[in-house]
Amino acid sequence: MIGIVRFPGTNCDRDVAQWVHEQGDSYKFLWHLDRVADLSSFDALILPGGFSYGDYLRSGALAARSPVMASVREYAERGGAVLGICNGFQVLVESHLLPGALVRNENLRFIDDWVELETVSERGPWGENLAASPPTLRLPIAHGEGRFYASDSELNRLEERQQVWLRYVDNPNGSRNNIAGVLNEKGNVAGLMPHPERAIFSWMGSQDGRRFFARGGTKSHAGRG
Amino acid sequence: MKQSVQPSMKQKFGVRIMPREVILDTQGRAVEQTLRLEGYPPIGVRVGKYVELELEGPPDEARSTAEKIAQTLLHNPLIETFILETKE
């Protein structure tokens, strides 16, 4: 069972549910006001994309302070698998569950396009399948604030500790070190700007989104750590 | 001794939030480019935001609360700096 976290303004929740369903997993939606005492029955939590709280103040900043995020934090601290996609990534960064910050694209445009990604690290619940051949992934992006920023020293630390998960082959937004996705230090929390849930059928343009899940879903990762 | 009457104390604060110098300020750059198109000589422009807070309670407490709010929520220290000012 996968928990899908919804905030006011989340708009990729149904797509993520479909993605999970296609992999043979079941799912349950969690609401931003839910302060769930124990999420341990979930195999993983996913924070979908959208515009949580209207992107007010900073993308993800207000959602990061919502009651459900206290539950997500406890779940992550116990080693549970957490994935943030696009705005979900921004929420995880603002929650300090992932390093760095996501700022406005260098070219000021909202970019809606396909990108080629290379998998840098095999760590994490979603990493090991991606590292298998072919070496690159094709996924769509759709964001205005996806430029990954971290200070020089932080970037070095991320590279040394293998926390860089995915890199753009051709950097679309000015992200430092071409970073498209990162992991926390333990590797159980992951975030990426591209949308794997929008690449699951050939008519979508790519099926590479399916590669994130192990055969049989994420169950093999339950309670890891 | 005169008994001091405590009116309900309200204090306004302003929080100026600016992108850090090391961060490329894309909004500032866009405004700058437009100004150039309008014929102005090169002008340095940076765009930040301004938040007003109205807090109740003794001034010292209110100020430290405002400071805490600015520190923990209103700005992201990785990418922004802030200046807290007391108003009125």
C-alpha cells in the first residue's frame, strides 16, 4: 500500500495513483490536515506535483509546515521510503528532508518539455531499477521553479555522499551540477523535478516512468531501515 | 503609585526578504532587461519581497516572535536573507 499525500493545490495525485495502480500496488490518499500517528503500514509515501497552497511565499514552503508533514517526517526518520515529484520535491526540500533549494528557472520560463536523464546513484528505493540498462531515461518536466541550488560546499558534500540521484543530460533550467533529483543521506527519501507518472504508456511518449518500480511494486522496500 | 493601564498592545513589523547575492536573481534580471529596452542606462535591479506582521503583546516579546517567524518560515536561509524592522 502506497500513501499519496494531497495538499490544497496538488494536481498530479490522480496520475500518481494511476502510476502506482499500473505497477500492481494499491494506494490511499492522505490529506494535508491528517496528523496520522502511525504510517508504518505503508510501503512508501509519494508527494505528487502541483501547486500546493498556491505556491504562496515559496514553492512548497507552506505545505512543508502542514500537519501531515510531521507524520511524513516521522515515517522518513524511521527509514520509510518517501518520494517527492516536482512540487512534492519542493515540499521535501522545504521540510529539510532533502538538501538544497529549488528556485526559479534560469530562463524565467515555465518549461514544459521532455528531458533525458542519467541515473547517477543506484541508492534508494527507486534507484536500483533505474540503474539497469538503458543508461538514460526520458521523462517530461513541467515547472517554473526547478533550478536546483545548493552552496559549493553543500554540492561537494552531496557528490561525495552519493546523494545526487539524477542528472539532466542537457540542463533545461540552470540547476547546479545538472541535478534533477537528489537523495537524503540515508537514501530512503528521494525527490525529482521530472514526472515519471506522466510516462507510463507508449502513447504518452515514453514508458520510462515504469522503471522506478521493482517488479512486484515497492513492497520489497517495506520498513527498510 | 499610579497604576499603569495596559492598553492592548499591537506592534507592526516589516520583513524585507532578498535573494542572496550568490543566487542569480532571474526576476531582477528580467526587470533590468526591460529597463534597458526602455532606454535606461544599465541599472542593477534585484527583486525581493516584503511581509508585514502585526503582533500583540509586550514590544520585546513581539519582536522576538517576529524574528522567529522571519527566521523559520518567511525566509529560506539557503537562498534568501532578511531584515526585520519595527514599524510606527
